[in-house]
Amino acid sequence: MEKQVDVVIVGGGISGLTAAYHLHKKDPSLRVCVLEAKDRVGGRTLTVPLKSKNGTDYWDLGGQWVSTSQKDIMNLIKELGLETYPQYHSGRKFTQVESAKVKSSRTDVPPLSVFALADLSSLNSKLNKLGKEIDSNDPYRSKKAKELDSKSVHTLFKESLWTDGAFKFMEVAIRTAIGLEPSQMSALFFLSGVGSAGGVEAVFGMNESDAQGLKVKGGTQQISQIMANKVGIENVLLDHPVEDVTQDEKGIRIKCVNGVTVCCERAILAMPPTATSKISFNPPLSRERLEIERWIMKGNTTKVIITYQEAFWRSHGQSGEALTYGGPTDVAGCDVGPLSGVMDASTPSGNPALVMFVAADQAIQWSKQDAEVRKGAVLRSLTDIFGPEAENCLDYIEQDWSNEPFIDGAIAGVATGGMKYYASGLRQPQGRLHFAGTESAIDWSAYMSGGVQAGVRAATEILYHLRPDTISDQELLGTACVSSYRPKHN
């Protein structure tokens, strides 16, 4: 079977469907086809039903947080008619970072010694200063880029901190947020994220302008589902993994594993860079692209949602938050307990739940355990932190993103020494092939907002070639990898 369209988009996540939706809005006559390898749209967003206090409700097992400072995703949410609600974070918070002892605080200031708190404050100031110096369009063009890319986040912290408490606190925070150990990740990559987000506080905070500030009513997967309906569900082909992309001066020919072939004038690759190795490209992708694919590391994250009859933590004046190194465990093969971070996950319908993360090295170790052993360890860790009520749950579900077919991991990072080809390798078009995906975003890379921004940018590149009259010079100049193009008008 062979199909002829104007544009093919490989990947039906938020970034790919944003590109398709943007193309459709600009010119509905454009024939657009989305090829999605999985049996659903949404990519790294996944909304599932669970037993709840009031029957059944929906929770996000993938990306779930947005913020008022993430203009790209917030504008899209508003346009699609969806609503947000704030992340609950009022009340006592728990930490277990320096020892097995669980400590608590009534404020956002962690219960560390005054020396560790001063150390943390100094580090945050340093990180914010360095982040502001990073060129968001191409981090490697920054003044200290080579030096920062030569060291890991672990090394940066060791050089900057002198208290064990502050170091362990940041180590757990990084592990929870990114799914990588600080020793695995380039300091330049981390600082570019800090800079584009507006500071360390924005990356780890829970106010409405911070990365974990808002959630979407009904879940985030519906963002992709709504866009798929708007571009025409008949144009979104599920269970169509791509195996070959061939292009010449006339167009692109894309062959799927199931034998379907789609020919087009231009195409967008909107999938995790770690997953593109499964596709054969003719001609081959550029050396810059292949290099950055080698240096990008998938995050190891298992996300767990547990629902309850009552939000007992709120009744006790607790926020539902905990940051932990894992705590002790007696399970063979696991150095520490499974958990890294815990937060309130109650829905706007009033159905109580907690969300937690098993991340980085802990995710690898605990993935080898039987599911029931892992569940038991998670519940034990929760009872150590919140008390015995944490064990009496209504429903329990986990999602190991490293085992998700065609995605192969959660949030991605770049290993030490790998940032040289970051911008050119992830964003630069190659012939008729263009690139989206949150990893290629300028702002809020690795977040849903970054995926939206990258999708619009890739669609604008396509429009420049196929429908130039539909875009303005401002739209064109606002895209990172078309800087070499000249404006259409003087």
C-alpha cells in the first residue's frame, strides 16, 4: 500500500501533533499524515483510569505538570479549551536525605542544618548566575561552555558545596526530576535547562509559575487526543512504526514495518532521539545528528500512582511531599529503598492520591524485582514517611518508561562532553527532513512546553517551503534553525 501526501510527521506525541495541528490551522488544504508506532497518541503522556473515592477518576502516568511561565503549552491548553488547577503543596513536608531518619518542615525550606541551608543558598545563586550566561539557542556557544561540558553535575556540586547535607539534598532532587544520576549528566546541559526555565527555583518549585506548579484537568494525554481529532483522526495512523526514510531531490519516501509506504514533499521526525536508531535513513543522517544521539541519555524513571479513600496527609496538616534517598531496605540486589520523590496527586474532583518516582540507579535496581516485591517496598517506604495509613490504598499502578516500546525512557539528558553538537544535531533540517521533539526546544526542553515549541518551529520550517505566504517574517525569525534563511519581505 502506498499513500501520497504533502507532509508526513513521524511521532504522535505532543510535539508531532502540535506540528500537524499548526500546519492544519495555517492551511487546511495541506495533506498531512501522522505515523505513530504505538497504539495510542500522546507519546510520553499517558492518562489512565483508577479506582477512586468517588468511583473512577483519571491520573497521569507520564508528563503532567505545566506552569504559567511555560507560554507555549499554556497557550495551547487555552486554545484547546482545557483547564488547569494548582499542585497542592500546603502543609508539612518530609525529607530523608542525610540518614534514615525522616525529618519534616512546615515551610518550603528543607529541614537541614543552618550550614547546609547556607550552602544550598550559595549554590542556587551560583547556578542561577551560570544559567543566565548560557546561550539558549546553542549552549555550546556560551563563554564557559567547554569547561562546563567537561564536568558532570556531580563534579559541579562537589566543587561548589562543602556540606554533606546540601550535596545529598541536591543529588536526590536531580535524580527525581531528571531520572539520571548527577554523575551521568553534563553540567552545561543542566545549566542550559536552569537558564531557559528562569532559575533553579523554577525547575524544582511548585508555585504556579514553577515547573511543578499546575496540572491539567482530565489529564495531559487529551492534549494530543484533541489535536489528533482536529487534524482528522483518519490522518493519524496508529500501529505504524517507521523502518526506512529515503529522500532525494523530488521528495521523501517513508516505509512502515507493516508494509505501508507514504510519500511526501517534506517530513518531520518528532520522536525521542534515543529511538531513531531503529530507523534506516538514506542518505544517512548528518554526523552532528548521529553524535548527539550517541551522547543523549534516556532517563530511568518509574512513576507510581496510589489512590486512597481519604487524603490522610492533608488531615494531618501534611502536603504529601517527600524527598528521599530511598531509605534502608532488606531486599537483595537493592542498595536502598525504591522512592526518590512523593507529591500529592489528588484530582480536582476530590479523589485523593499520591504520585511518586523511582528514579535513576534505583529505577534500574528495582526494575529487576518482582512487581509485588516492588509494590510492597513502595508501600513500606510510604509508611515510614507518612505513617500506617499510607498502606491502605484503593488502587496502585506503576509505569516504567524505560520499558515503554518506541519511547525507551523518560526525560533525556546529555552526558559529559556531548553538548558540542546539541543545537545543530537536534534542530538543523537535513534536506527535506525536519526535526521536532521536546529535546530540540530552546525553552523548557524536556517538558511538554518544549515539545509544543519545537512542533511549531518544525511546522514553520515546512510552511516556509510549501506555503510561504501563510507565515510572517516574525514567525520565521522566531525559529532557531532557520536563522540562515532570509526574510521573504524587506
